[in-house]
Amino acid sequence: MNAATPRRLVILTEGQWHVHNAKTAMGVIRYGPDHVVALLDSTIAGRSVAEWMPGHDIPIVASIGRALVLPERPDTLLIGIAPTGGKLPPAWRATILEAIRAGLNVHSGLHTFLGDDPELAAAAAAAGVELVDYRRAPERMETAVGRRHKPGSRVILTVGTDCAIGKMSVALELRRSALAAGDAAVFVPTGQTGMMIDGWGVAVDRVISDFVQGTVEWMLEEGETRGDWLIVEGQGSLDHPAYSSVTLGLIHGATPHAMVMVHKPGMAEHDFDHLPDASFPIARLPDFIRLHESVAGLVAPSKVVGIALNTSLYPDAAETRRIVEQIEAETGLPTADPVRFGADRLWREIRAAVEDLPWVRENDARAAG
């Protein structure tokens, strides 16, 4: 986890610096507290991350050797991709071994655990460095007990119409706006990138299915010690053929008072890159909102109180405003693109809606006796 002293990172994305696979790298660069010394990707070496992410003037290098001679020497190699299946690309082993032998810790969010690899583990032991696998499930394995939220707490879960469209980013932007407004807000990380950014949490997609809801329950209990507004990072999509189960587990484990629906206008089908001939249409927002409220209500009442858009397919600001207005009219809910334009207005409206929910007031009343 993140130490008190920020890490100096070189992030490996070799040949995979694009929005879907490199979302870990992009998330850590945009939101993490650590200093990113360089991006390691020989296919775009010599350029700057700022070309894709304005304001982040990070050099892109072709090798570990080039990273090691930069003015600030990295101390950690971070695996910056989240590919389908979470497997380590075989060609990356040589780079990881070179980093270990140069004295760098290696941090990974893949399903392939570096610490379980005999060659990598032996090299790390010899070099005295650490291999961290963020997706390793906790030893604590508990089924849900129907835990109720602490009176005074407010739980919001980000859900989405697809995978990899910004549920984590929206949660972090909402926290940023909440803190700026003076609200004691907490980000609850449920995936490897969120854990890398915030230094705690569990990658719930690695937890045995019987224990997902129970794990989320005790994570929220931990979150309640950190603040009053718990903004839980969503995963997957409720109708995605590959990743629906983790979404359901989060909804029933977090029993959120409210949900924020994340949507990417312009996407017609689910991203299912390892089945290029398959077709799974994105659901219509009004119907999908009702579905989430119905599914949540099987365990505890919840309401979608806002729409957060990812308008990256529409660079024109005027077109974006038209889309926001159209979706706001279609759903009757406050709508914005928090990553592109900030979340302050959206947070104010979400906050007011949550405070007005009858089950929130009922939960608070328990404290009054």
C-alpha cells in the first residue's frame, strides 16, 4: 500500500498505452499521490504523457535502463495495464526481472501474481525488493451478515452501463468536490487501481463469490471510521456478459443509500474485446436505472440520484452540453461530466437528493432512539 513517503514510479505499459488497457496507468497518473518519474513504453518513447493527458509532463522511455538515468531515479516499477483476464504479457518478464535486479520494487494489479512466480520471487529476495500484488484477496473471508450502516453515514455507489468507462474516476471526482464543500467524504476502493491511488481497500473481483458481499460490508465499516460520506468505487456492469457478478456483489454488499449511474454516450455495445464478433447492446438509461433500483431493492432500498457522463467521444464542448441537456431531460436526474468539467454542481445536487431519501432519515432516527 502507499507509504507515508510517496513512491517514485516508472509505469510499464509496453505497447498498450490506450484508454482501455492502460486505465491503471492513467488513473494513477491522474489521481495518485506518488511521483511518476516516467512511462515505460518503447512504442511511443521520446514523447510525453502530456500529449494524451494535458498537464502531466511525464517522459516516455524505451527501457528500464533509460528510466534509471533520469534526474529522479524511480524506486518502483508499476504494472500499468488492466487487460481482459488480467494476465501478465510473457514478453514483460525480462523487463520486470531487469527492474528487480536494479533494485526496484514491483507493484502489480494483475490476476497473475508476481509473488507466486518462483523466478521473480527468487530474484526479488536476492535483490531485497518487494513484490506487491494488489489483487491478492485478503485472508479475512466472511459472508454478509446484513450489517446496517452507522447512523449519520451516507453510502453512494457508482454503477455503470459498461466496464472501463470511469466509475472509479467519477467516485474520486465526487470525493474531491465533497471535500471542497466541507463534507467528510471517503473513497472506498474496490479495485486494484483505486487501491494503488488511495492505499487501502480490496480488489473485490478476486474475492471468492460467497465472500464478496461480506467483504464489502467490512470495508464500509472501515470507511465509516474515516468519514461520513462513503463513495464506493463501482466495478463491471450489471448486464455485462463477463463482469455482471462483481456489480451485483457490490450492490448487495454495499446496500448503498443511493447510486450514481456512469454512462459513455456514443457507445452502442459493451466492450468485449476478446470476442470481437459478439454483440451485446448497451441498455437504455431510463430502463437501466429502474433495473438497478429494483435489484438493489431486493436487499435494501436505493435510488439512482445522478448521471455522470464520460463524453470523451465528443470533444466539441457545444455538442457535449447538448448531450448533457438531452440526458438530463430523458432521465430527470442531474447530469454532468465530472472528469472533464468538475463535479461541484453534481455533488451539490446528489448530496441534497441523498439527504432527502426516507431510508436515510430512518437510519439516522435509530441513533436518536
